[in-house]
Amino acid sequence: MNAIRRFGSAMIVPVLLFPFFGIVVGVATLFKNEAVMGELANPDGLWYQIWTLIENGGWTVFNQMELVFVIGLPISLAKKAPGRAVLSSVMGYLMFNYFINGILTIWGPAFGVDFASEVGGTSGLKEIVGIKTLDTNIIGAIFISALVIWLHNRYYEKKLPESIGIFQGGPFVVMISFFLMIPLAFLTSWIWPMVQNGIASLQDFLVSSSYIGVWLFHFLERILIPTGLHHFIYTPFEYGPAVVDGGMKSYWISHLTEYSQFTGALNDIFPGGGFLLQGNIKMFGSIGIALALYHTAKPEKRKKVGALLFAAALTAVFAGITEPLEFTFLFIAPYLFALHAVLGATMVTIMHGFGLVGNMGGGLIEIAATNWVPLMGNHWGVYMVQFIIGIIFIVIYYYTFKFLILKFDIPMPGREKDDNSETKLYTKQDYKASKSGSENDVAHAEQKYNNEYERKAAIYLQGLGGAENIEDVTNCATRLRVTVYDPNKVEDDMYFKEYGEAHGVVRNNKSIQVIVGLSVPQVRDSIDTFLNQKQ
């Protein structure tokens, strides 16, 4: 469980980048939409061009999501020299993709891959920093990064003979990774295309299966997001000929004028429009999940957790980018993500049963611009039903997630097992009087270090029993995570709260978590510096 907590916390490091960029994309999309902005959104005008430029920057983290995780995970999971671990992780991932590129360039037909195809769509190919390779999405990135981090933690300090000492440390980790990536690239080139082809073969079944097909489409579109294989689900429908030639998106938009004047049921004029309703999952499901995560957090933690959840939910609802929210629980509790896919698919299938069709693959901004705004006049009834069903499912999401999180004590953000009772038992003066020796040491630390991060690092290091008692140090978004050799040498909670201004301490035998706050990366860097100086 401690390893799971550490990995889940490490995922927060890259995820924290998503909300800002998601909001940028959502705002830019809104200001470029002609249905909302009118003539101001003329593609040939300066307004449109400026927002296109801003939107291009907003897609940075999403277009390079694999690299974001490859770089972000070692920062928290590397036990020593996290900067070196980042370099090794990036090198390992690049070698992995270069090997796949070479394998499929030479033997592509033998693996059932047309490597001459253009990247994107249903080709199963992607370009990673200029390397044409298989699209293994974040699953491949996380797996390779985790593997290299494990090698780093195991072999970074390996002592080599003097004659080859130049290869010690990071170079030695990269050397091992080089030879390990070759068989992994062959294995991926063999297995992954079969998985992709299996997904693609579901298309005909989905189209011909009415409501069952709609449910399966949305379930698979959601459940496969971590693998990147969801592209094989929605791309033939949104942009390909699975339902109509040219794709549902362009077909729907090109017929908006006709649909706005039609007074009958929309599913009569566009009977295949039950697909691409996944935006409702993003709008309504995300709200229910965010509320459940917020209300299951400890009351004293809700302010900080709420800020993170608000930005993540806002990104999901308005921009349709759900990674910031979903990644907070996806790898900690995968069964919650499976439940999310089941509830979401059920919700949109019920909506479709009440006549909802359209282009609703994105967030609220896109849905409003290409559905509600132009069609509300004659079709307000079906949209009212859409909202009623959506609100009902917000409640279902909320109570279901809340029950499971509390029932199984799932370690979501803000659910730290922190006991604050000591704060009520002692006054600050009483505590200092009983710890005069520590008080003098802390006063010395405060005089020696002008930088707040260095000061806190020195106090925490002293409270943890000194450098010689530290086995390894990592951090997540708000916590310093330390493994000590002797937990009896660690000061009590009040030491960290009174002297180091920590928000709390969580203890699990040799595993100590000091809840520092959002400045924890800087404090951890200072501790690493102190530990290196002691060596």
C-alpha cells in the first residue's frame, strides 16, 4: 500500500500541469467559435489568428503527454539524484521508440503493421519528438519510465572497476536500459498491433447493435483512455466512415441549419447520432466525481484539495479534457475508473433513449456551440431531458464514489491519516520548555539559513534523526516522503509542526510523511543538497 501511495502521489506531479493548459484550450476554442463570437471569429481575421496562436500553445502538454509523464515520475520516485533519473528516463523512452521505429521500418509487414501509413487516426502510429513509432500512449510512457526509475534506484550508486569508472551513475543506468529496450521494443511491436486490430474490429458490431452498441462505444471510449486505444473507438465515428462518409462531426456541423429548422425528433433525421455523446460524461460525471473527492477529504484538507479539484473539474466540464481529474484516481484505484466508464456509458445511453443525438464529444463549450445554441429553438425539450438525466447521474456518481472511497479507505488526495490531537494537549511554550535542546538546535538552524526552504529542510532533517537515519527521500505534491532506518529517532509531531511549520505527520513504521504544503519540491531539493554534502 505504501508503494501504491507513492506511485499515486508521483502521478500528481505531471497532472498538476494539465488544468492550466486545459483552461487555455477551452477559452481559445470559445473565442474562435463563430456560433458564439459571430463575425469576430472570422478565420481570416486577426482575432481568430491570435486565439489560434494561443490555442497552439495550450495543446503543448496534451500533445506531448507521454514525455510529461516520462519526465514527471522520476522527480518523485527517484530515491537519489532525481535530475539524473529524469535524464535516464527520457533516454530510455527515446531508445524504446527508436528501436520500435527501426523494427517496423525493416520488418513492419511481418508484424502486421503498415509503417508507411500517416501517423494518427486508426493507423496506430504516432510521432514522439520526431520519432515515428507505435502509439502506446501514456501506458507505454509510464511503464518505461517506471522501469528506468527502478534501474536508477538499484544501480545508480553501483561501484564499477576503476578502469571503467567513467560509466558509473547515470551512464551505467542508460547502458543497462539500452540493452533492455531492444527485447521490449520487439515484444511491443508484436503484441500492440494485435491489440489495436482487435479494437478496430469492434466498429461494425457497434454500429449494428443499436443501444447495446451505443453503450459499448462509450464504455470502451472511456475505459481505454489510459492505453490510448480509445482513438480506435471514436476516430472512425468522428472522422471516418463508420456511420456516415466523412465522419459524424463534419456531417452534423454541415447540416446544422437543416436540423435547426426541423421540428421533429432529431434522432429521426439523424438515426446514427447516438455515438459521440461522451461529452456528457465529461460534464456531468466529472462534477459528481470532484464533489465526492472533495467531501471524502479531511475537513482540514478540503481547502487545498478543493483548489486542485476545482481547476481539474473546470477543465473537464468546459474543455472536455478529463486527464487532470481522472488521473487523480485512475492509478490509485483502477476499479473506480471502471465504475466511471460503466456509469458514464449508462448515462449517455439513457439520454440517447430519450432522443439525444449530436456532436457532443468535447466539453461544454463545444457542445453549446454546435448543439444547444443553434438548435435550442426547436429542440429545447430533448436538451431539458439531457440536463435532468445529467443531474440525476451527478448524484449517482457522488454517492457511489463517496461510498466506495470511505468503505475501502482509498487514499485519495486529502485523506491523510493525520492525528492533530497533540496540538490540543500542549501549548507552544510547554513544548519548547520540554525540548530545550531541540529549541537551541532549531534557533541555530534559523540563524544559519536565510532561505526558508533550507531552514525547513534543516529542521526536518534534524527531526528525522539526522542524515545518517535517512534511507531515501521522495515527495509528492504536498508531502515529504521519507524512509528512515530507525523510527525511534524521529521527533514527535509537535516538533515538525511548531518548528518546521508542517501541517502534519503521517507515520507507518519506517515510512514517515511530513505534510509540508506546496513548497515541498523546494524543501526536498534542499534536503537532497544536505544529504549529498554529508556523503
